[in-house]
Amino acid sequence: MPLIGIVFFCARCCGKCGGRVQFVDSKHDPCKRVVYTICLVLIVTFQLAAVVLAFINHHLFHEALASRDPRIGAFSQANLSLIEFEEALKDMIQMAKNTSSTDLSKQKERFMRIIDDGLVSFEEDFTKLSQANNVSDAISGFQTSARAFLPGSEAIAQISYFNHTLHGVISELPTIRQRLTDTLNTGCPIDKIIECRELMELANDQLKVRVPPNVFQIEEVISISNQIQRHLPDVDYLNDFNKTISNLAVNVKRSISDDLDRAWNDLAQSPKTREKLASVFEHIMVNVSTTLKFIRDRISLEINEEINDHYLRAVEYVLYGGVALLCIPILIFLILYLGLCFGTCGDRPYEEAGLCNRGVGANFLLAGVGFMFLFSTILMVSCIVPFLFGGTLQTEVCRYLTGRYPDGPRKMDQYVFESLKSIFYAVEGSLSDSSKSRTFYVDKNELDAIRPTLDIIRLNLSDAILTRCENEPFVEAISTGEFVSPVLSEAIDGILQGLIESFKKMDLESPFRRTIQSCLAAFERLKFLSVVDIREAIKEVNNPLTFIDNLDEFVSRLKALNMNSLTPHIQALVNGPVKLDATRGNIYTLFMRFNSIPDQMNHAVINLNKYNQTLSTSVQSSMNRGVNKLRPLLTKELQLAVIATWHDIPCQSLRLAAKRGVDSVCYTFLMPFNAFWTGLGFTLLLFIPAIIFAVKLAGLYRKTEKYSRDYEEPDYISYHGFYMRPPTDYQDNSHKMSIQWI
């Protein structure tokens, strides 16, 4: 914009780009002059107000940097915030040393809830590792098949119906066959005699039951069904395996309940534990206070006189530099106002006009435009640099800490934690690759020292102090943080180790081995099922009932004869052999399932023996995994319980001190800083319409003659067109002859 503007400005001054002056007003020029003047006055006035705002905030910014008054000085206010923070921590330390009478029932309920969830997870892991589902599925499949063939069941009812119907068909089929052949022999029409003879021969030779009833072993099936009924308690006793698996978490909880109560009482009521906790809390707070004192010494304006003098001198340079910078737009406004004054109050710029004429106003306006283009680069840089710093700090930090963003402090904590964690892991990963050259040196011990800082940041301190401390005590405020501090490990290490040892000492094998032996004994009593073998019956039931492979086709051929005398015989075939033959598929399925009972029982026994062999390894592996999962959860809850054993320490004073520190940066320091570049930016934005109106007005102010309607009359135009022309030679000779004649 500045470079293009300067070129345009120079071209305009040289009469190019619309810069040629028209000396006579057009019809609408007076109105344009008034409107443009008013618009430019308003624009310059708004710009002047914005620059005055920038002046005021620049002074406030200077006071925020240099003043020792905590009400207006940012560093003084931050220093006071740190002092109040230290005092609040000292009060909390003193309260932590007192004897605690805090009710830990809520913490205990949550602790027990985590124990229950952990034991359920342990039960699931144990089931997967030991492959107990294979045993459970095998036992369940065997029990389902065995119960399906109890007396009175649907399967036995279908088999009995098939047996009864088969005996009836065997006794009635010879009579049906004889009557059918007699009817075909005597009553067949002459035109169908060949078909009748074929059907009669087929009936005599093949309309017979293929096998006797005893081949289907139905009596054997019913006998075994009765034996299953007598041994049904043994079948039901196999449920103990599933009960043992499903009650594992309950049994473990019952085994360690006494140790849990003893550990919790030691944590909540032991004076020795209380003393450790108070010393741990004091150690933490002393470290925090030391860090705060170090920061306070760095930002104090009275610690080092030499540094203080240099700092104040730099602040003065900033003050005077800002004032000098803001004087540039003030100078431009002054020139524009002078141009507007001369253009409004001055005479037209004809030759006899005095100093106060519109031409001078036009020159002032163009001079103002030239200064706008000339200094706009400096002003834009001076606006952008504060914007990049102050705007970023406002949107990325203060917007969250001041609560203007929903749940801002927590979002800020998460963002800082994730950013630092990614940086930490990136640096840690670069250390492992020693072959690659690094541009900077990082000590691994320093990284190990920084690691606890990540745990502290994970506590969500900003959210706890700035938000939750307003209505909650300190313990409740930090209870939502995922915080595991190595400093607290000494106070809870013995308790935690005792719980883990109690968990590892449990005897999980004995109940399972007793259950396995009981199940194997039940299978031994059900050994009679291993003799089930009805493969011959399955083979025969899969074949057609009679020697005619397709009874339906045989019946269809009989119906095609259209002999009324055959109707009762056909109906007897349909109700008897044909209907019974249609049930073979279902009977075949039942026989197959019944014959699979021995295989299912053997499969369950094999899985039980295999489970018994790998039980020790499965128990040990599951316990190790359970301990690895439970340890961090128990550590966290015990540490929160440790913190809760202190008084309900209020943290309202801590919140007020932290809020004062946030306000010192985000309001006392940052608000004047951001208001400075906002006013300057608003001024720069209005420079664009100001340039347009100033250039337009400069052209209007330079016109020397008023507008008159006579300029548009035809006579006036003809008069000026004829009489104002330069004389020709003919006109000169005529003029001389007229004079001589006179």
C-alpha cells in the first residue's frame, strides 16, 4: 500500500491519474464538496479519538511496567500475588500439622469400588488366560444335550411317536397293499391298463417296510433317557465349575476383606502415619514456596538497583518512543484539519485571492495524503508487532485462564501437559539414538529430574485453584486430577505392599481343583452315556421307509389314474407310510444329537483335565497381571486418601492470590497493551477512506469559477464559440476598409 500510494500520489500531483484541474464547478460540485468535507471531518475525528485512546493506554501500559503501586503496576501486582500465595501455603501447612478428624467414608467407598472393579477385571483376565470358557462351553453343551432327552421332553415324545406310528404302519401296510393291487387289477380302465399293471407290480414288490422296528434302537434310546433322569443331579452338579468362575471376584474380596479394613484403619487412624503425612505435605509446600520466592525475586523492582535502573530506563524509552510514534498520526490529523479549514472558509483560488483560499486547503489535504503514505509502513509495523505478541497471549493463554472460554483452566492444563509431554518424549527419544549428531546437549539426569514436573502439571492445578477452589476445599479441588506423586510413596508404601502381598497369598488353586475333581467324579457316574451307539439306527433312518424310494411320486401316479375306487387306498397311504416317511428328517437330527452325547462328554472331560494341568500357570499369570493393573489405581486412591486425612483445608485465599496473579498479566499488563494496537489499527483502517475523500476534496477545492446555468445556454455557448475565436485575415481587411470609409 505505501509504495503504490506514493507512486499514485506523485502521478496525481503531476496532473496524471485524474489530477488535471477543472477550473469551473460542475452542477453537483458544491454538494459533493459539502458531503466529502463532512465525511472527512467525521473520519479524522474518529481517528483522533482512536489515537487519544492509544495515548491513554500507552500511558497505562507504562504505569503497568514501572509503577510500584499494586493497583496499577503489573509487576507489583504479580509480586503481591506471590506473597499472598506464600502466605496461603504457610497457613495450609500449619493446618496440615494439626490432628485430623476428617471423615474418610467417601474415600473408603470409592477405594472399595475400585477394588471391586479391579477384581472383576482380574476375573475376566483369569478366564481368558486359563481358557475357562472352553471348559464352560463344553460342559454347557453336554448338559443341554443331556437335558434335551429327558423323559417327557419334546425329543423323546417325537421318537416315541415315530416308534408307535412305525408299528402301526407295519401292521396295516399289507392290507393296504392287497386292497390297492386288487383295485388296480379289477377296476383299471382299458386305456390305462399298462400303467395299472406297472403300479400293481411296484406295489406287490416294493410297498413294504425296509427294516424291522428293532433296527431303530428306539427302546435303547428310551432306556438311556430314563437313566439320565435318575442321574440328573450329577448333570446339574457340573454347574459348580461355572459358579466357581463367576464367584471368583467375590471369593477374593472375602479373603482379603480383613486386610483391607486393617490397612484402611492404619491409614486413617495411625498417629505414625499422620506424622509422615504432615511432613510430606510440609515438604511439598516448602518446595513450592521456594520456587515462588525465586520467581518473586526475579520480578521484584527493588532487589537489584543496577538491573532496576536499566529496566526503568528501557521503560522510559518505550514511553517516549510510543509518544513519538503516536505524534505521527496527530501531525497528519493537524494537516488534514488545516486543509479542511482553508477549504471550508477560504476564497476560490483565483489570481487575486489572498492567502486564505481553497487552493491552500487542497495543498494541505494532499500533504496529509503524502504523510499517510510516507508513514504508513512505520505505523503498520508498530501495530503488527504488538498484535502478534499481545493478541497471541490473549487468545492462547488469558482467554483460558480468565474463564472467558468454557472450562478454560482445565483446557489450558490439558494443552500444556500434552505439549510438554510430546516435547519431553521427543527429546528423550533423540537421546536413545546416539549415532545421530545433535545440535544441543541434553543430560539424561536433567530429564529424569523434569519428569516429576509432568506429574505435577497433570494435577490440573490451574483448574483446581482458579475454578474449583472457589466453592470447594483443597482436597476436593485436587481430587479430580490424575496425580501420582513419588513424594507420597513413603507414607503409603507399607500399606500398599501389604495389600498386594495379601492378594498374592490367596489360595485360588484349591477351590478350582476341588471343583474339577467333583466334576470329573460326576462324569464318572455318567459313564453309562459313553456306551451310546445308535449309528446303525442313524444309517437306516436316513434311508426311505419302504423299498419305494419316492412314495410321493408313487402316490402321484395313483392319483393320475383318476379312479374313484382308489381314493380310500391313496388316503390310507398318505396318512400312514407317506406321513411317517416325512418325519424321518427330524428323527435323523434327533438321533445324531443323541449319538453325540458321548463325544460331548469326552470333550468336556479332556478340557477339564487340560485345565487342571495348566491351572497353576494360569493363576500365577493372572495374579501378576492383576497386580500390575491394580497397583497404579490403588496408589492413586491411597494418595488421595492420604491427602484427605488432613483437615478440610480451604483454598479460597489460594484462589484469590492466583487470580490476582492472572489479573496482573491478563488485565493490568495486557489490556492497555492490546488497546494500544487496537486504537492504532483502527486509525490505520480509517486511513483508506480518508485518503479517498482527501484526494476528492483537493480536486474540488482547486476550482476557481462558480457554477452558472448560463454556461449551459446555447446562446452563451454560441457567443463564446464565435466571438471568442481569434480573428482571421478576412476579418482584419474588412475592419480596415470600414475605418477608411468612415
